Amino acid sequence: MKHIGIIGDSRGIGKALRDMLLAEGHHVYGVSRSGGSVHPNHHHIATDAVASAVDFSEYTEVLDGLVYCP
């Protein structure tokens, strides 16, 4: 089980990747201005990643991967 951050996980490729990773049992830390999934392994961070820094340390000590899907 990995801990993956996805910036832009509410639509398109980011959403498809989020859904795939969740189905495989990974923890996903999704950053978007809107939307999020209702899944026990999904942690939604509601913010504009362009306007402000994203701090994942509040949710996990280690990220195994980070994907940027604007």
C-alpha cells in the first residue's frame, strides 16, 4: 500500500488515476478546488494549488509519489 498525492484529482486523468489507485488499495491525498470521493482511503484537500502551497504533512509523514494533473 502506497501513499500518493494527486494535485487535480477531481476530473479527467487525475480522477481516473485516483479511482484506479483507490481500487488497488492505496491511500490517495487529492488536492482540488472542488469535489472529492467518498472512500476511506481518500483524503481530500480543498485548496487552489496554484495560489497556495500544499502541505501533505498534516495527513501523512511519507508520500511515495506525487502526480500533477492541472
